[in-house]
Amino acid sequence: MSGGAVGRSYPRLEGREKVTGTARYAVEYPVDGITYGWAVPAAAVRGRITRVDTAPALAVPGVLAVLHHGNAPRLAPGSEPELWLLQEPAVRYRGQLIAVVVATTLEAAREGARLVRIDYDAGPHSTVLTADHPGLYRPEHVNPSYPTDTAEGDFDAGYAAAPIRVDATYRTPAYHNNPMEPHATTAQWHDGRLLVHDSNQGASPVQAMLAELFELPTESIRVVARHVGGGFGSKGFAKAAVVLAALAARHVDRPVKLALTRQQLFGPVGYRTPTIQRVRLAADADGRLTAVCHDAISQTSTIREFAEQTAVYTRSMYAAPHRRTTHRLVRLDVPTPFWMRAPGECPGAYALESAMDELATEVGIDPVELRIRNDPAVDPDQGKPFTSRNLVACLREGAERFGWPDRDPTPRSRRDGRWLVGTGMAGSSYPARSMPASATATARPDGSFLIRIDATDIGTGARTAIWQVAADALGVPPERVEIRIGDSDLPTARLAGGSMGTATWSWAVIRAAQALREKLRDTPLADSEVTAAVNTEEEVGGQPTLPRYAYGAQFVEVRVDADTGEVRVNRMLGVFAAGRVVNPATARSQLIGGMTMGLSMALHEEGVLDERYGDWVNHDLATYHITGCADVEQIEAYWVDESDDELNPAGVKGIGEIGIVGTAAAVANAVHHATGVRIRDLPIRLDKLISPSPLA
Ligand code: MOS
């Protein structure tokens, strides 16, 4: 690559549109004859709908229709049972979206939804994950296609023989994705063709799913997702809003806008599964791990299997001759869990990185040094060398910047008035994968260039990063490049997910730019445009499968009120190794965003489930707490220089998820250092810190 756009901070290309309110999100497009849909959630947990009384709703002025399983347009029973909405009377979880009211105003739709009367024949339900649930089973594999269990050496013998052991069980609750923009869609049918403006993480996959459900060729469906107000995984696939809006628009033969309410984000769009994780570590007197075992339990629904890869993090993070990981699942009468920022790695790292801290205390060595001593030379799981592994560099630089070396390891050794002060740290890793994609590059007679690819900017700055990469690949200043993304009519790419976006899209864009330059060498530009089109399927698929990960080291200082147990975070500092950084300003935001979400997980977030009710009782941001700016006084993200040519042409590893991994463990480890209390079930609430015995 030539030029110098990559590596420089540019403000987001659409920043002005966003801050001035002119950037249009999914339900902000003006459409003639628009109507509004409002979804109705099930009030039973498990059973059947026996009667739907639509009369009171239809009596509301402006209400046009009430759709339910008895009258909704038919969908093909496709590959995704979750999306087979309004097709059958079965209720599989409380809150399942079972009807839609359509009206000429939003207010009438809402009022109508309140008045729909639904009777159920409900049976007993099971909604609580327990370590001894009779329904526990071993899934065939875990997401996306990892082996369910792994074993190397003889864990039991290695563990029994070791002088130092840790055996601890960690629990994480359900976590709910709450992007600022809810799942929302404007759907319009014109002559049998469907146009949707939808909030998602990938227009092409949503288009493919709608084609399957509505039995249409993909060319008959256009999905536009120009601006998306966050997703975090929950919009990584077609979800209820887009299907309900399309069904409703077809039924009333008018365009429909449908946005899920904040309350409806707590279930129907998926959530991070609760986990119960037992971690056993054994080490010699020098802190070298001899045996590692991570047994993870999580849940899925009765609708379909979602098997989160909770223990996969432990397979490649630290070396040990005897290793075992297992996953067990139970089908409950709950909504299907789904992706949430670093699914698997994030809760898995909370358990392993907490256990490593417990081991450091047992052995009596520094937790940074413990991790350096156990850094593997090759991937312990696959036995192959990593494309690059700079965890140790992150640990060293993080320790230096944070001021770690002066730390007295004794818990409760620092006090500042009524505050107990402590520091903690954790390691972090996340896979650095890429997907195939298509793209075109066009040279125009006026000297400008156009890049087209169905990438999605979910608020990350992806549009700007692609623009920078494209400019360098074309060998022109970025001002001469125009980027078009977020539309299924553009060359197909997959979702913004798995921290794969920039690696995937830049790969295709660089190849398209190269192809265009070659074309222009043969046929110099005259009066008309010249376009080159590429698809990286073969090149990406043919890549050698060496283990590839981004790494990080997280450092946290907390203070805990000795009387009340209140936790305040003085500072958080992360150092990451994530390949080439395309745009330092947006990269820093991404990393800090991940760390902030990890802090939220450590201190606040918790879906509180009531088994009698069969659902979480906190369905809004008043009762489901998330972190705010006031929770942390200083938060910093840095990265080490890393050049890895094996990854992809841009040399990027992806930074969307690495920032959240390890954060919660670092906070919990700091709280332990401050107080001497080890919290093994998140969140770290003050009642857990002062009970059974007060800190003071
Ligand atoms: Mo992310 S959970 O892969 O969108």
C-alpha cells in the first residue's frame, strides 16, 4: 500500500450528519402513506394461544389490523425457527412477540397493542439455569463450530499431583444488549418486491434470510442499513422487527414502520447467556501451570440451540501439559441467547482471569509475572505457531504505564480515609478472523474514485476506516475517494461482527483497488468510468489456518467504601496488540467502549430472573443498570506496534471485542486486592461485599 491515510486519525465521514441529526436511521425515512406497527409480547411462559380477541384493538380509531398466527401472511418454515413469527399458536417464552397492531399513528398502534386480549393454555415452565439441572446435555459443537470438549494429557492426574491448586466456580448472569437505536425497520412492498430500511449489522445476510422466509429471489429484496445506532451482536442477524414489519406491510398493503420498544430488547433479540463456570488450575511452586480445566454450563431455548463457546478462551490462552475444557447446555423456557460483544470469550475470560489471580495469590507471585511465565510458545490447542502473539508486550507496557511494579500484593494494604484501595489486572484475547467479501472500485473521468461494498458501520467508524484503506490502495488522497456501504444492492459482504469487519472489507477493497489500477494500466481512463470487481472467497478460503488472535492487558484501580461496600473505579488502562491500527481516534473509541462495557458487566448489569414469573423482572434502563461516565474517573487505551503479514492485506486484527475481554476480571481482581473479598458471581454489588461480614 502506498500513501499515508492508514494510521492517521480522521473524524468519521458521517460525523457531521450524525451530530446535526440529518443522518437517517431505519425508521427515520419519510415514506408516503406510512403506517406504524407495535408488537405484542406473550404474557405466558410456555403453552398455546387459545384465543385472540382483536375487537377492542380494532375499535381504536386509526387501527388498521391486528396480525397474529391466525391471520398473518404465511412464511416458509426456514432454517431459523426463531424468525417463524406469527405462524403458530405455541408460546415458548414470556415476551415472545406473538401479534402486531398496525395503525395510521404510532399512538393508535400502541393503544391497540395494549387492548389485544389473548388467552393461553399454559403449562409448567423451567427458566433457571442450575449446575444440576436434569436437562443438561452435551451439544454437538459450540459456536461457531468449535469442538464441545477438548482434552490433552491427563487433567485429573496432573491436578492431583500438583502442589498448588485453585478450584473455583464463577457465575455470570444474563446480559441484555441495549444499543441506543432499537431493532427497527421501515418495510415497503412494491409490485411483489420488498424494500426495507433496517437496523442491522449486515444487510446482505438479512436480505438472504428474508428471501428464505418470504420465498422470494434475493433480487426482489433490498435491505438498506446506512446508519446503525449500535448492535453489539444483537443485530448480527435478521431479527423479529424486520420480519414483523415485512409481514405487517404485506398484510395491510401499506408501508410500515416498526421499532421494538426498549422493554422488548430484553429477550426477543437475544441476550448473553448466564454461565456457571468451574475452573481448576494447578501449578508448581514457580507458578508454572501443570493442569487447567474449565467446565462451562450455559442455556439455550426450546426454539433452537445456541451453544456459546464459553470455555474456548481457555484453550489457547495459557500453556499447561494437562488441559481439559467442556461445555454443557440446558434447554429452558426462555428466549434464545444470542451474540453479545465477545460472546464466549468475554464471560470465559472473567472466569479464567479471575482464577489466575487466585492462583497468583496461592503461589505468592505477581499476577503479571504469572501470566508471562505461562505464555505459550505455540498455540496449546492446535500445536501450531501463532501468526503473532504479543500478550507479553501488552502486559509489560501496561504494567509500566499503570505503575504496577510498586504494588504491594497484600490485600487491604492501602487505605485512603474511608476507602480501601486496590489494583488488579487481567489478560485478554480475541480471535482475528476474516470473511470473504465482494467489492468494486471505479475510476471516474473527473479523477475521483468510488468504492462499493455492503459493509456496515454500526457506529464504529468502519466507513472511515474503509475509506482510508481504499485511498492508500488506490494511491490517491482520501478526499478523492467516495465510499458506499450499507445496502444489499452493493457487492455482497457479510456482517459487521466477530471483530471481522475491517479485516474482511479492507481485504476486498484492497484487491478491488489493485485490480482497478491494473485495468487502468492497460486502458487509460478516457471519457467513461472504469470499474473493477473482485470477490475474495477463494483467497480467504485458501488461507493457512494458523492461530490468530488479538491480545490485551487490562489494569484497574478501585476504591471500596469500607462501610457501605460501594465500589468506585479510579482508573482503567488497557494495552492491546491488534495488528495495524487504521484510525487511532476511532480505534481508541472502540477499545474504550469495550472496556466501558466490561466495567458495566463487572459492577452493574444483571438480568434478574423470577422463576414464578418466568422472565427477567428488570426490563428497562431504570432497573437494568449500565455504567455511566461517573463510574470511572480515568480510562485509557493504548496499543503496541504490531506488524503481522499473515493476517490479511491490511494487517489488521479487529478491535470491536478485544476491549471487553478481561475487563470484568481485572475489576474483580482489584476489588479483591482492595478488600480481601473475592467476588465469584457478577455483578460486584455492595451487598455481596459487606455480607456476611462488614468490610470495616
Ligand atoms: Mo459481535 S458479538 O460479533 O457483533
